[in-house]
Amino acid sequence: VAEEYPSSAALFDGSFAVRQEEEIERLKELEQAFAREEFCIYLQPKYRQRDGHAEVAGAEALVRWVHPGRGLVPPGEFIPLCERTGLIRQLDLLVFEKVCLLLKRWAEQGLAEVPVSVNVSRQHMKTAHFLDSYRDILQRTGVDAHRLELELTENVLFTTREIGEARDLIERIHQLGMHCSLDDFGAGYSSLGLLKDLPVDTLKLDRQFFADSLHSPRSQAVVRSILSLARALEIESVAEGIEEEGQAAFLWEAGCDLIQGYLYAPPLPTAAFESLLPPANN
Ligand code: C2E
Ligand code: CA
Ligand code: CA
Ligand code: CA
């Protein structure tokens, strides 16, 4: 048997070596990107329904790599490598600081200070004292922490298998004055029990819930019951990845608080997002 497949074994070894080389190359590029400050943030608006029309009520910050040759690189193409190499901590803090400085500027310019949420990688959350750096940045920038929300993925909370630890973490986020949301809810095997144990402020329903465009009565019933549970627990609800008018109509009617998705707006450069903001009503 061994003789039958010598070439495929060699091929495998060869491609593995190539992949390793590629990874080292990409890592070098990534480290340079940090040194050259090639990362920026895009803001995707979250909309609320008010008097029959949707208005901007917040944003999620999403990182982008402005690559000198390749243009705008989406996070899916470099976050996994950041996570494998520990660079993710640096990236998340960089994004967080950019958002703090932005909120500070909005306050100075008299723009409506809508809340902005920032993603936190699960790798990052497991490290001891990880919130210390967030506290330092809050203090250094002097931003109003109530405008900030950390998005934690439910995966995080699952793999730690320590609901108690996750709850402590959320409480410490609250002590810093920030809000906390449970991201990608429903993307994996979510448990409603999590909502009983974790004092999150916001629940982000993953777009997997809307995969059938909410055409089936079953998926409508599931979404309705999650929204009503969130409401009963006084947890704000956000539906993610909404692309169709019909989905939005259903969600508004079912009592969803906020909608984020291409239907209303894609992630935008900060200046484009700012042009959507009304002046602050002082
Ligand atoms: P996420 O946190 O679930 O963010 C939402 C993703 O869905 C974003 O992709 C957004 O552009 C995309 N999206 C928004 N509306 C729609 C829609 O209507 N349809 C579809 N198909 N997609 C939509 P993006 O910007 O490529 O980010 C991908 C993931 O990368 C994020 O998923 C998040 O997990 C991660 N990420 C982004 N920025 C950061 C960051 O600063 N730190 C960390 N740790 N992760 C980040
Ligand atoms: Ca997110
Ligand atoms: Ca999400
Ligand atoms: Ca996601």
C-alpha cells in the first residue's frame, strides 16, 4: 500500500512545507502592518425603528487592513493568523483605542454620541488581567465608557466551560462602565441557559437565524421567542446580517430593538458614518 501512494505522501509533505513558508511570510507582513499602522476601523451602523422609519442608533467597529498592494483586506483573512500568533491582543487593543479617540472627537465636535461596540477575541479573554489594558486606555483617552460595548462571542463562554468566570468578567466590564454584548448568538449550539447566568446587556442574533429569510413558521417562532425572552430579561436585541426588507419588517414587528445589515448599510469608513449622525441635541 505504501508503494501505491508515494507521490501523494510526498505531495502532502511538500504542500505542508509550502504552507509553513507561506505562514511565516504572511506573519512577517502582518508584523509590518502593525509597525506601519496599516489598520483602520470601519463602522457599521445599527438602526432603530422610530416613528415608522429607521434611524442610526449605534455602530459596530470592524477592523480593516489597508494593504499597500492588495487594498482593503477583510478581517477574515488575517484574524485567524493573529489568533494563532497572539497578535490578536495587540489588534483588539488598537481597535479599541481608535474607537475611544473617535468617541472623544465626536463629543468635542458636538456630534451625537451613539454607542459603539468593539469585538474582543476569545483568545484574548482567557488571558489574565486582560481588562487592565482596556481600563488604561479608557483612562488615558478620558472617554465616556458608557458609550462603549464589548462584544464577546458565545463561543468564548462555551469553551471556558466556566460560566462563573464569564460572569465575573462581565461584571468587571460593567465596573469599568462599559456594556457587554453576546455576539454570534445562535451561530453554534447556543443555550438559552446562558442568558439566565450571564448579565449581558445586549444579545446579537447571528444571521444564521435568518438564513431561510424567515420564510418558515419554525424559524419565525424561534426568533420571536428569543426576542420575547430577551425583552423579559431586559436585554437589548440586535439582529445581524439583515439583507432583505421582509426580514426587517418581520423583526420590527416582533420587537427587535436594533438591526444591523447590508439592507440599511455596510461597514463604512468613519467619515461616511459620521455624515449619517444627527447633531447632538444639547
Ligand atoms: P462579526 O463580529 O460577526 O461582524 C459582522 C460581520 O458581518 C462583518 O464582517 C460585517 O461586515 C458582516 N456583515 C454585516 N452585515 C452583513 C449582511 O447583511 N450580510 C452579510 N453577509 N454580512 C454582513 P467583517 O467586517 O468581514 O468581519 C468578520 C469578523 O471578523 C467579525 O464578525 C468579527 O468576528 C471579526 N472581527 C472584525 N473586527 C474585529 C476586531 O477588531 N477584533 C476581533 N477580535 N475580531 C474582529
Ligand atoms: Ca461582532
Ligand atoms: Ca456577529
Ligand atoms: Ca460572526
